[in-house]
Amino acid sequence: ASHSENYRPLYHFSPRKGWINDPNGLLYLDGTWHLFFQYYPHAPIHGPMYWGHATSCDLVCWQEQPVALCPQGSIYMFSGSAVVDYGNTSGFGDGTTPPLVAIYTAHDIAETDPNQVENQALAYSLDGGMTWAQYAGNPVLQSPGLPDFRDPKVSWDAECGRWLMVLAAGDRVHFYESADLINWRFLSEFGAECGAHGGVWECPDLFSLPVKNEFWEDGLDADDSEGCAPEKEKWVLLVSINPGGPNEGSATQYFVGDFDGTTFTLDESQPCASARWVDWGRDNYAGVLFNNVPGDRRVMIGWMSNWDYAAELPSAADGWLGQMTIPRELSLVVNSEGYVLKSYPVPELFARREQGSRLFRCGKVEVANEEVPMIPFGELDLKRGMIKVSLHGLGAGQSTITFRNPWGQELRLGVNNVEGSARAELFVDRSDAGSEVLPKNFPVPLMVAPLAGGMRNSMRMLLCLDKTSLECFANRGERCVTASVYPSAAFTEMGFSAESTGATFSLEAYALHVDNCE
Ligand code: FRU
């Protein structure tokens, strides 16, 4: 890779040129995963929005494709979704292949009434998503007089034989139904009184998931006890919010409840006054799920950035900005915390572990605050690292994993059993992790995710590292912290320390085989 590719991730999607933000129109079709996205091809800025396009056969390596949707005069192509219209309900088909239909927000900057700027419109493709035509009757759903009315997520409701739409309307979501994707009928709304409201609601998604029982014993990791049969099904509503995230800026919250075909009702066990977060890190926003995935897998991709600083990251100097998260599989468990939405990297990523690169290590903190001898990763390339870490015997205070590079830059993360309280939290600290040219508000604050169940004696974490990111999954995805990080060189070693003696760690690390992603 050339110097200008210093920040190019190895296994996360990033654009060759220009700017990206939200994933759009995520769709699986005939062996291909389609990732469309908010895109401005001409410069690394949020300009007149296009939908860019990339495809993958395995959710790991992505090939950029020609642009899918272009701005139409004053109308920008804002976020939305795409469906396979198997029944040709829209009439866009040619009688041989089912049309793909994109439902997007037509954001019209020439509109003088601020309450009519955002309307929903359609485009369709008859060649598997490579070229798209605009529907002549656009828009299909006009703003009911709201300044924010966008990001339609449409899916097929097989039970009722209709299309369902959820879209963001300022401080709430609206639900609509349609028989043909063209005529939409309002069903209900949700959220004005629930969840986080520190900013505008964006990019919602609604889907059902089977519930897995998860029993807890002190110190037992979640993935040892997930074998129970699904108890029932629940509905999950994702809502991104900007600002107002738990660690400032943009983030995605979720609600668990029931959807009776018309109305979404929050489950009694769920907090209404507070929010639950899909990811506590600063860099996972606007995530939604793929449509049309076989086997009912729930696969989500988010934009790995934050509106607080998305426009100022170092790769802008190289003419591109933005990357996506690892695709994650979502599951719903019920445990002592109630319903918890978990996310974990898709199995396709685990399949990329290079067996020959495997490294085992373990150690114990004998002296408080003294780092146990550093682990050099040697040949194992941490720019494409996947590491499982188990911590045991954790005492009061912080237990900290530190990644270091030859520049002395440090990325720290760990568990804090907060002294003098019964609280425990996961933390990620990138404030000393690099580079010279970061935006002012990038290093702070410390990213913190509270953990359930008081003091933690043990913790299992999966860490995925790329050149410019860390994705941390605690207890098999019960808590996630996604952080972009811009070290001047790859991390090459790891240390472990704790404020209490007796803490042990063991790790199993792999390099991911992603050479063919180039
Ligand atoms: C979320 C968002 C969406 C909007 C898009 C515009 O990041 O603000 O609400 O459709 O980005 O690019």
C-alpha cells in the first residue's frame, strides 16, 4: 500500500475516494451481500448525497461497484433501504426477474418550506442492483409537515402479505404499511415518551428475534449457557440518535417489545425513561440490518464514525473518509438484566482466522499496578488481529489491557470495579493511542459501558483490531464498544496490569486472513 493508504482498513469497507456515512439498502441476493451507502464521490465531505455500492460474497471482503443513485438536481439521496419485490407488487418488474426497489429519503435543498424538505421516493433495478431507474411518480410518501422525516426501513411482512416501513420523524418513529411500495398508509408511532432524546432520531429498524434464555452463575461466561430452546419471539426497534449517545455524539439505542401489526409496545420489563445501547463506543452509528437474508440471520452493519468528528479524521488528507463496522449478528437473550440485544461478529469473520498464526498466552498480576511482562505479538499482525481474552480473579479498581506500538502509543481497555461502589464497567481509552492530526474532541471522553450485576470477578472479551479501529465485544456481545483509533504504527505488544493483585488473563490471538480483500 502506498503512503496515501496509511489509514486504509484491511477488512472494513472504506471508499476508494470521497466520503461515506450510513449504510443503506443492505440486501442479500443470490449469494451476494449488497452494501449501499451514503456517498459523496468527489471529495471527502458530506456533499450532495449519492448512494454508493459495494458487494461481497462473504461479508468480509468488499468490492466497490459503480454508483447506484445520483442526486437529482436539488434532491439529495438520503438514507433508506432496499427490498426484493418477489411478487412484483410495484409493477416495476419486466415479467422475468423480480425488481429490486430502493426506498430512500429525497432530501430537497431547494424546498423553501422547512417542513417539506424530506419525502420518501423509489428507485428500482432490474439487473441485480447494478443500475437503477427513478420511479416517475416520486415522491411516494410526503412529509406530513415535519422538518425531520427520513430514513425509511422497509421489509416484507410475510404474515400479513404487505410491506412495513419504519421511519424517523424527529423525536419518534412512524410505522406505515403498503401493498405495492407506492401507496403508504400510516399505522402508528412510537417513542416520543421513551428512550434517549438528546438529539434527533434517525435510521430506525424493526425486526423480530427469538429469545434465548441465559442463566447466570457468578463468573460463568454467557457463551457457555446459550443452548436453551427459544422461549418466544420479541420485536426489536433500533433507533440511532445524534447527538445524545452514552459517550457523546452519535449512537444507536434499542427497544424490546411487541409489534401487533399496527403498534409497537415496549415490554413491561424494559426501561422507558432510560435507553439501552447497541454499542457504547463512539464509532458505531446508523446501523441497520440486511433484508432478504436466508435462515433468518439478523446481520447488521453500522457506520464506524461519529458526527462529532467524522469530517476531520486523518484519511481526509488522502481523499477519502469513512468506514463501516464489521458485520455483526444480532441475538436476543433474557437474563438478570431483562432482555439484552447482543451483537457479535459474523461467523464468516471467525472463518478467516489463520490457524498458523495462533498464539496463546496467560499471566497473573502479582504486584498491583505493575505490568505483567509484555506480550510481543511478533509475526502476528495486529492490524488484522482477532483476540479472545479471559480475565479472572478481578479485584477492586481497574484491570487494564494495554496495546502498545513502537512509538509508545497506547490503546487501553479493561474492566473497572469502581472502588467504593458495587458498580462495574467496561472501558476503552484511546486518548494516548495516536496520531498527530486528530480532531480536538476525538480523544475524550473515555468510553465507558456499565456492566450488569455488580462487581465483576471475570470477563471474557473478543477484540477485533484493524489498522484504525478496535471493536470490543464483552461477554459474547452483551456489551460492545467500537472505537476508531489512529496510531502512527500498528500495535505490536500487549501488557496487562491491575490495581488489585491476583487478576489473571489468558488470551488466544489470531491474524485474520484478509489479503484477498485488496
Ligand atoms: C444519519 C443521517 C440520516 C440521513 C443521512 C444523510 O447519519 O443524518 O438521518 O438520511 O445521514 O446523509
